[in-house]
Amino acid sequence: MKYFILIFYFLLSIVFTSNSYSNDEVISKLQSGGKIVFIRHAIAPGNGDPENFNILDCSTQRNLSEEGIKQSKKIGIFFIKNNIKFKKVLSSEWCRCKDTAQYAFKNFQTFKGLNSFYDPRFEENKTKQINDLKSLIQQWDSKGNLILVTHYVVIAEILNKGVSSGEIIITDKNYNDLGSILIR
């Protein structure tokens, strides 16, 4: 049932994605600061993680492809080119998210609330992670942007929205959708 729901959200996002904001409007909102910025990790071919997954060993995980590495660097260039400041970058502990954050922003910290719970092995963590993430966002009081590099399932759970690899979704602390940009 979980996979059906994820596929359903994904198909809805393809059919009904209607971003009424221009890129200029989205960039302006990011430049004004104080936004919550969700970024789905860059392109990492496949689905889920191998059975021998070890959070401490990237060789046991699904990782960024060469295209994903290039996409991550383009995300960083997008922020620099558009003079978009951020106060903090947090990433899931999964290597594909950490690598996206590293290539895009250089400095980041990991935050367990951003970890994937797609796989049944991690599903039991979902409620605590989402609660921790919501708490972090509600306590965010900086005028700078908060960047969150995470997974499809986390973004779908928080925003009820499907996203593509490398997509940037901008919200306020109340999770109001302020626009998105897909970096290819």
C-alpha cells in the first residue's frame, strides 16, 4: 500500500504540477531570506537501498551518478549566481544526500529527521523523524534560509507533494508552497 501511495503522489505531481510562480519570483523569495528550502537529493539511479545497506559505508548505498554530481554542483551555482544566502544546510545521513549537500554547498551538518523511511527497515523511525523535523522548522527563527537536503518520502510526508531529483521547493514555516525550481 505504501508503494501505491508513493506512486500515486508521483503521478499526481507529474499530471498536476502547476507552479504558477516564475523563476524570477521564486528567486526573489529566496533572496529575501527566512525560507525553508527542501531539496531532494540529486540523481541517484535506482530505487531504495541495497539489502546490505550500512549508513556508515557509502559503498553499500545507492549513490549519485556522474549526472547527479553535476546536478549537485549546478544547485550550488544557482544559489551563488542568484546571490541567495542561507544560514544553515542540513542533510539526511544517507550518502546521496550528504554528497548533494557537499557538492552544492560545501558545509553542512547531518540531521536524522531528514533520513529516509522508504524501506521497511527504517519505517519505524518515520513518526519520530517527522516530529523532530517539524520541531526544528517551527523553532527556526533566523532571517536566513534553512536548506534541507532529503528524500522524496520526507518531502511527500511534510508537503504532500511529489518532487524530482534535484528539485528545490521553497516554503515558509507553515509549509505554504512558495514555488519550486528544478535544476537539471
